[in-house]
Amino acid sequence: MLNAYVPIALFLAVATGVGIALMVLGRLLGPQNPNSEKLSAYECGFLAFEEAQIQFDVRYYLIAIMFIVFDLEIAFVFPWAVIFRDLGMLGLVEMGIFLGLLLLGFIYAWKKGALEWE
């Protein structure tokens, strides 16, 4: 039974070895001539005027998470639409429940002010 996993283990070992070897070769053979211009932070062509490690507003992350949630809805709706006729009425009701819950989440986020940008 373990013989079935030998090719997988071999593949993972070779892939890991190649990845590590390429990183080491790049570090050893790549040019190493840093200067002040190469080490400076690039900020749209002008010098940075603030600290590079400023805290981002949590709204950036909230909008990103909400985009992912509402965008992934399409990942479920598209395959459902392809086989809609095979699912029948039960499939329609299930998708209605799914979209209804999604709509409730969207309304909740809207009422809480998650979409407001000041």
C-alpha cells in the first residue's frame, strides 16, 4: 500500500530540491552590487515622506474581505446555472436560500457602515 505513495513523495522531494537549488544558485551567481539608489524605497519617482511601515485602516481589509465573499458567490452560481435544469425545483430553492443569506449579509454590512468611506 505504501508503494502507491512513493511517486508522490519522490515528486515532492524533487520539486523541493529544484526550488531550493534555484534560489541558492540565484543568490550565488546573481550580481551583488547594491548602491544607495538600488536600496532606496521606490515611491512613484519621489522620495518617501512617511514611514514605510504605517498602519493601514482596517476598512481596506474589510472591503477586500467583502469583495472576496461577494465575488466567490459567482463561483457557486455559474456551475449551478449550467446544470439548473437537472436540479429542478429543489436546486432553485437551495440557490434562493444561498442568495438570500448572501443578501442578508450584504444588508447587514451596509447597515453597519462597512461600505462607508470617509
